Amino acid sequence: MLIKDFVAVVPSTTTETIAAATRTTPAGGLPTTVVAAAPINHSSNPQQEPITAPITITSTAQPTARPSTPPTASARLAAALRHRIGTTGSWLLGTPQFSAWETLLWLHGPTGSGKTVLASTLVQHLRSQRQSAAAAAQRRPCLFYLFDGTDARETNGLEAMLKGFVGQLVVCEEGGGDAAGGVVAVPSSCGEEGEGEEKFARVVEDAIVGMEGPLDVVVDGIDECAERAAVVQWLDGVMRKKKGGMRLCVSSRHAEPAEEPCFGELMRRHGSQRIALDAAAMSDDIKAVAQWALSNDARFGRWQHRSGADAFAFSTQQRDLSDADFRKDVVDTIVKRADGIVQLVPHHLDALAQSATLRLFKRTLSTLPANLADTHARLLSAVPTAHRRSVIRLLRFALYSESAAPLTAAEATDALAVSLDMEPAFDAQDRVKDVADLIAGLCPRLLEVRGSGSGDGERRVHVAHGSVREYLLSDPPAADGYSDAFAEGAAKAEMARVCMAYLAAVAGVWWRNAAAVPWEVVARAFPFAGYAARHWAAFARADEGVEEAVVGDVVAFVADEKTRALLAAAAAEPSPFQTPLSLATQAGLRLTVSALLKAQPPPSADDCTAALVHACATVSNNSNPTIAAALLSGGADPNTSSGLPLTLACTTAQSPALVDLLLSAGADPTLAGPALPQTLLTTTTTADNNNNNLSVLATLLAHPACAATSIDYWTPALATACEDGLVEAAQLFHSHGIRLPPAQHGLLLRLAARSGHAELVALLLLDINDHDDHAAAAALDEALWNVAQTHRRAPAPSARHLATLAVLATHSAPLTSRFWRGLEGQVAVMNLQTLDAVLTAIAPGTIAHTAHGHGAGNVLERVCAGGVFDGAAKARMLLARGVVDAAGEDGAAALRAACRGGEAEVAKLLVERGADPYAEGPAPEEVAWEGWANAFAVAERAGRGEIVDVLSRDRAWEAEKMRRVSFHVVSGFDLWNEDEWM
């Protein structure tokens, strides 16, 4: 191969739409029923289903502000509708279950029973109803996603479904738009690269929940989803929060909820209408498909004639498809053999169409396969022996590329051209002209090329149907000559060899001009190079003994300087490129590392140290500790670069076993400083990471090498745990005796209280001295301030801040007194919802009355004194909660405060609750008189006549009122006489 072979034309690309995603129907195949940009039929008649228009996205943002929305949802819907014949599937719309569908509709049936076509029929109907003018007053936007287990993993998870939903919504950043079309506001940055999946899920959830009116959602093949639990949980959350109502339809192979726990929980919470796709339900659709094909498929045209006029005389009259009875027998046989499995019908029709004579036609009819396994076995056996290697290789890559997207047509072409028994293993002259034609000729029902573009880079090789995957992964497939062809070990071993052989051949050509030919040119000229460079190691280190089978090939591959240089160029790594030992270590190839260490001469200590850094920097897998142990035995230094291996093992590999190994080998944890344990707690982004980090932290704390470290080493990590609410981490520190000095401990308590982490506050209070509550008091002030200021942020305080306040307020008597004092200062501006939440969260019997200091009575007295928003309502709330006894001293003091402040309504409330107007108390500092006075005296001296009337309404106090009036009259008369006498 010459250097000129690197010059390649970049295939042109086009935007994928529904029509573009629909591939051309092969001759004699079932018809295509979806047309690009077809007008929407506004008829609501389910027998006249309209064609779904292409789904578009509009936005006021700049074109670069939004990520491209993948066309997966539209393409899969188009492909499903393409398999629909006439009005097949419309029976679903007339079932009692569909009519009674209010929350959850569950379609279940075995593989190949037509669930996807039925789901697409439902989507088409619901979207046509939304567009119908007659239903304008009750429009229900419809979102849909069709999972496909034969496609790439990234198109079969929660994020893929959410992006599909976003792509179906008219995006509008600043309001406006056609509200009847289901407009929602989705930020232009939604789904951008680097944005957390959890945040993206919340954004989409909020947008959909915020849509006005009801909503329909159809999710097909939910059992084929790579993240079933996450998808079900998200859908469940939206169903519970959607105020306008939401109907969800899902399809699955599972008939009973117990077969998948997350499905069962969804059913129990929302109830479900179930439709079983069995032989009885699907027989009419199968019959309709068979009748249509026999009448319209050109391949059956030769059986549509009648014999000549003289045929009867010579007894040559034959019954063919022109005979209504014979046609009925054929259709009935197909229906019977299919037994509700719609996927069998195309196979049956293919077999019948290939019959050369009517006798063979009838013989084939009598031997049609009765299940998909028998069908797939016949398809494999029919592949010519000379081409079986190619078919097996394509099927292996389609089955076992879990971490990769399916091969593109161009990648598949080059993968087929690799000959493992030749040197070099790849030559461009061995490329087939069109891999799609090869598949169509050899195994059209086992594999298919999907895609819409004219360039090979846009078309990908998939397993034709999920039933093919199930059959090939059976142990072993029931087909002659394929007994172990699809076993995981054998398959991945060959896939690894194909990738390495291809890269070695390309590297041999590229090496001569490596400086002049960048990787981008290599990737264009050799399409399979990028795929092989990314995935060769994953295939080689797979389970099932793969590495044992290919270890010799891998050693030769990593030892070749040219291939290492090519891999470095593919990864855009700076020169010099990795050594064989470092490359094998980074790839996680345990046996290869062992073989390289045993080679003569063995690798140097520096080489082992460099490889150890790679082992610790690799995301955790089972091989890391074993590889690291071998490298340490080979002379690797665990303390190189200020303890870099240990830092990487803690924060990147997140492997407790690897951390323990390094510490036991002499790694010094203090070389990296306090940043090491703190980084462990700040890199937690998922539940799995959290569990790994906690395990690593526990390993650090438990190892003797860390026991001698000073408290300053752990301080930043403790502060992070308290501020972020990492209770498990704080518990680890506490259980290992990590205690900060009192001043610093108080700071931790304040951080935890400020963030509202009640469980963490309770843990920190265990180390607070009962006689030194200064730190706890400051934390209580933080918690109360957070709660009291709720009205600035939300109608009611958060549960976590309330729980934190309750923990602090009930900890000790001094804190209880401080709580009431603080509440006294905040109650005037606190809204009713907040006060009610505070009184509900704190048990009245626990802190209602204090032996000393402030209590609830002080709060009630402040409410009654006047100048308080909703004072009467707050007083009533305090009395109703039982935190104050109105008939006791607190009630009397509050009544005097109400009289002084002129709060007649509050005074009336207190009197009704038993407050004693005779009870005397000291005069407040702000009044002029001295001595004690009761409520009557306070009201009279303050000139509150209306309150005196309130106090006097009780008959028992009438005499007291008259006595007081008489006293004032007599006193005034005597004084007048005295003045007159003088």
C-alpha cells in the first residue's frame, strides 16, 4: 500500500429526518408507509391514520448554543411505521383497556409480537388527535421514545430518551410560541456536553411538568433500556408531579410486575390497563399482512394465473393463489405457524417466495418454521460456506460491541477485509464494494444496515431484530457449524485480533511518513482505525478467558514501536509515546503485564514506576491491584512525584484494594498533604463514586500509616464533610477518633447547621460539652435564621432546616432557652406557614416550659404586645400547639401585654382560653408607674376602653369593674373636698 492511499474523500453528510432514516424497501419486501414531509391529516378516525410529519426543533438561541438533537426517536418511529400494512394495529384503539386508559397502559408480549409497530400506531393516533381541529379544546401533546436493544448503548438510556423528548418539543427560550402545540421553555444549554445527567433530567422534568394541560407519553421496549430503573423512576416522578394529568403507555416482554421490580412499583402506584399481545390478539394483523403480501408482492405474481382452457382435459388444472380457497389455506397456515409472532411472517413469506415450483411452494408451506429460533437456525444454515466467516465476524461485532456504537458500513467493510492468516493482515484491495449489498445477499434477516445518509459513515450495521440477539446468545445456537461461533470468549478474542492486526497493518504504512500524515488523515483513509484504537484493549481484557487466548498477540502488538506510535497519535498524546509496559498497564491487561515483566531483559525500575502511575490513574477495574502488585514487585516506587500513585489511586481509580496495597508497600500519605482526603470528598458525583470514595477513606483511616498523621491533615476533609452534608464520611472520622479543637469543632457545627444537615449536627453535638454551649448556640442561631428567613425564598421552610433546628433546640436546656429567645426576636416578621412548621417540628412536650431562662411564654407575650404581622393568628397558633398555658402565668403576662399594646382581639382570645385578668405582674420598663398591676389596671391606665369591655364581659368580673369605677369617683370627690377645705 502506498502513501497515496491515505488521500481520501470525506463523505458528504446530510441532516437526518424521518424520511431519511427510512431505508429503501428491498424488492418484494413489506411496503413503506411513511413519506417525508407528508401533510398531517386532521381526521381523528383511527381507521384513517395520518402520516406523522417530521419533528422539528426551533429556538431563539444562536445555532451554536444548542447541541444537535439526535434523530433516534424520529428514525425509529419511521422505521416502525414502515412495517405497518394498511390499518393493522388499529384494533388497539378499540379495546376496552384503551378506552379506560387514564394513567398507565401496559402492552406485553414475547419478542417479535409486534409491540413496536403497535406503539408506533398509538403514537401516530395520539399525535393526529392533538392536531385535530375537532379536539382543539382538549389537546394532549404526545411524547414518545422507542428503545432498541440492538442499537448503541448511548441511544438506549435515560439521557437518550430525554434528548428525544426535547427534540419533539417546540423550544422557546422567552415565552411565545403555539401553546396548543405543547410549547415548553427549555434552556438553550439543555443537554450540552459536560452537563450532568442528573441536572439535565431535572431540567427536562421541570419543563414537562410545567406544560399546561394533560400529556401523553409512549415508551416502547422499556425492558430493552440499558437503564430501566432510572427511566422508570423518572417517568414515575413526572406522573406524580404533572398537575394537568399524564397518561403513560409502555411496552415490554414482561407480563408480570414481579419479573422486573421497578416495573411492579410503577404499576402498584399508578394502576394499569394491560393488553396481552398473544396469538388471539395478533391473528387478525398477521392475516392482513399475509393477505396483502400474497396479493401485492411481485414475487408471488407467478402464482396468480389460471391454467389454459385445455388444461382440464388433461387433468393439469392446479390450485394456485388465484384460487380463493387455496389462498385462504395459505393465509391460515401462516397465521397458525406464526402463533402470534408477527416477526415470523416476513420469514414465512420469504421462504414461500423462493419456491421455484408450485409443488415446492406447497412443500415449503407445510414445513414453515413455528418459532423464531428455528427460523434463525435455517437462516444461518443457508449462508454459503465460503461466506460464513464474514457473516460470523459481522454478527460478532454487532453482538458484543457493548461499549461502542455499531460498526459503520465503512468500518465493517475494513473489518471484513482483515485476514488474520496473512501478512500484512489488511489490504485495501480486499474491501467489498458495498457491505449493505453483501448483507442483503447473505443474511438480510439476521443483519441490516440502518441509516439515512449517502455516505458510509452514516450507515451502521445492526442485528436485524432483538430475537436474533436472543437466539445467537443462546448456549449454543441450534444451527449446524455455529456451535461455539458466538460464545463471548471466542467472539471477543477474534474481535481483539482483528483490531490489532488492522492497526498493525496501518501502522506499517503510516510509520514511513508519520511526521507528515496526521491522525485525521489516517482515520479518513482507514475508517476502521478509530474504532480499533478505541476498543482493542476492551475486547482483549474481557472475561471468559479472552486474554489468555490472545496474550501472545497482545505482547507482540504492544512491543511494536510503530503501533504504539499510532495509538499515541490516535489519543493525541504528546511524544514520547508509551513503553510496552505502560501501554499494557493502561489497557488493564494483567497477563500481558506479567509476560512483559518476565521478559529478558526485564523492564527497568523507572519503567515500572511509570507503569504504576498509569495503573493508579486508570478507572477502577479488577486488574488494577494485581497489576500494581506485579509492578511494585518489579521495583516501582510508590512515593514518586510526591506520592502521585497514592493520590491517583484514591481519586481516580477509587480502589480500596489498590490504596491498601500502596500503603502496605510504603506509600507515604502525607506527601500529598491535606488535599488528598479532601479531594476524596469533593469528587463525589454519583452514588457509585460516593460508595467507592467512602471505602477508600475508610481504608486510609484504618491503615497504620495514617494513624500518626496530625489532626491538620484531616481538617479540610472534615470541613468539606460538614458543609456538604456527607454524614457517612463524618461518621467515619468520628469512629476513628478524629476530633478537632473546640474552636474548630464549633465551626464545623455551624457549617453543618447552615447547610441544614440534621443528622450531621446530631453527630457533632455528641462532642459538645454541656457546660460550654457557645458553639452550639451559634449553630442554633444559624439554623433559626435559615428558617425565619424562609419568606424571602419560599412559602415554607425546607424539612432539612427544620429538622436541624429541632435537633439543636432540644439538645440542652440552655439551647432551649436560646431557641425561645431567638424565636421571640423573629416571630414579629415570620410568616404563618413558617411559624406553624417550626411549632410542628419541635415537640411541645420537650421544650414547652423551661426551668430557667426564656420560654414559649416570652414568644406569646411578644406576639401580644402589638406590632406583629398576623398577631391574633400567631397567638391562636401558639395556644393551639400547647406550648403555652393560657391559664397560667404566661397567659396572664401575655394578657397584660395585649392590654398595653391595644390588641383587643388577642386579649379576647386569651380571656376565652382562661387567662386571668386579676393576675398581677411587674410593670414593664417603658411605663411610668411603678409596682405590680393586673390586666384591668394596665388597660385603664393605657386608655384601652375597648379592652376593659372585653375583660368585663365575664359576669364574675362585673363586681370588680363596678368597684373600680366607684373607687375612682370617691377618690376624686374626696380630693376635691380636701382642696376646697384648704
